[in-house]
Amino acid sequence: MENNGSEQILVSVIMPAYCCAATIQRAIDSALMQEVPLEVLVLNDRSPDELDTVMEKYREVPRVRYLKNEENLGAAATRNRGVQMARGRYVAFLDADDWWEKDKLKKQLARMEQENVVLCSTARELVTPQGELTGRIIGVRERITYRSLLLHNCINCSSVLLETKVAREFPMTHEDSHEDYITWLGILKKYGRAAAINEPLLKYRLTASGKSGSKLKSARMTYSAYRYAGFGRAAAGALFCAYAVNGVAKYAAAYFRGKR
């Protein structure tokens, strides 16, 4: 099922889909609510659930393109495939269990033009696995440099709006690590800085099965990300220590905001 809309496309929303039949409709609908010309590329990564049945609802929606991988590729390679197929000037990544506020992309486009940057992210509100808002907000600096990103990955993948040509220049690799973090580091090392909107325009679902579900596993992958980014063992270790301190501070701040 692939539909071609006649409206000029500005943003291509890239959505890898695997075991997400219960959550993907909210994600797709939040993308379709955006007030910019867009297409939504849902890429079925050989999902074993009832995803095909859910996607029947969008068969006649011109802005939704439903595609299937011939084999299971994983999230990183599936995003890369979506980027190659994108028809918009920009790509936005959205995981199938997250969702956006309706003015997210409009605000990001304005901010990117204002700041003359190739990438823009946003703050996010944490959501329970059942989809309930927690009031816990992870903020973000509104100007992100390569140096600051080295010490703390404040760019969440589902919040990113990025120029398509830059996404093609820096595909996501090393899925055994935090592949998106490696990509953001490469982009900022070349382009200098990114912008962000410190508003929770992304609703980010917490899951035990995700890469960040196990803190020990996530820590190992963060260290690996520094190694893949070209740092030696000592430098990677030092950067990881700073990353860990900033990570504790980030979630502590979100926790106390949620208690107010």
C-alpha cells in the first residue's frame, strides 16, 4: 500500500514499525495533525503482530505511505531506508509508540529558519507504558553545540527535524550502540550546532524493552558510541563519566518537576 499525495511535501515523517500495533495509530494521527505539508512513511520491519490490520485504516489516506521490509533490518537501517525514500526537504523521526503535539513541526521549521541550522529537537514529556502523561519533563538547551552534546545527549530521536540531505550524509549505523547519538555527533561536528525548543512537544513513552530500559545496557552502549565516534578508551571513559553525571541530573530534575 503506497499512496501519492498531490500536495507538495515539505516534511517526510519516518516511522519504523515493529510490534507496535497497539500504539502506532496515535503516533500516525499526531503526525497527520501537523500544520505543514507532509508525508508519513510507515516502514513495517517484518512485524509479527496485527500491524497490517491497523494500517488498513490509512489505505485511502494520500499522505500515508505504508512499506514493508523484505527482511528484519532493525530500527536504524529502517530509518535509513525511509530517509532514502523521503520526498520532503526535511525528515522527522517518530517512533511508533511516541506522539507529538500538533504544532511541533511548525514551531521547529520556524526555529530552524531563525537559527540557520540543519537540525532541531525539542523537550519531551515522559509517558507511562500505558500511555498516561506523567508530568515529568526532560528539558533541553535551545542551542546545542558539538561540545555540549559530547557531555550529554539531549537530542531525542523522536523529537528531531533534520534536513533530508544531511540525514542522507549521516546515516545511522552501529545499532548495537546508540546509533542516533553517533549520528547527531557527526552532524554537529561538521555543522557546528543545532537548535532546540524547550517545550515538551514530544510525548515519549517509557518501555522496559527499549534500548534505554536497562540502565547498565544503556551505559555500555553510550561508552561504545564514544568509541565508534573515534575516541580512545581513556577519552571515551572520561566522556562517559560526564555523561552519567548529566544523565542523573536530567532525570532528577524531571522527577521533581513531576512532583509539583
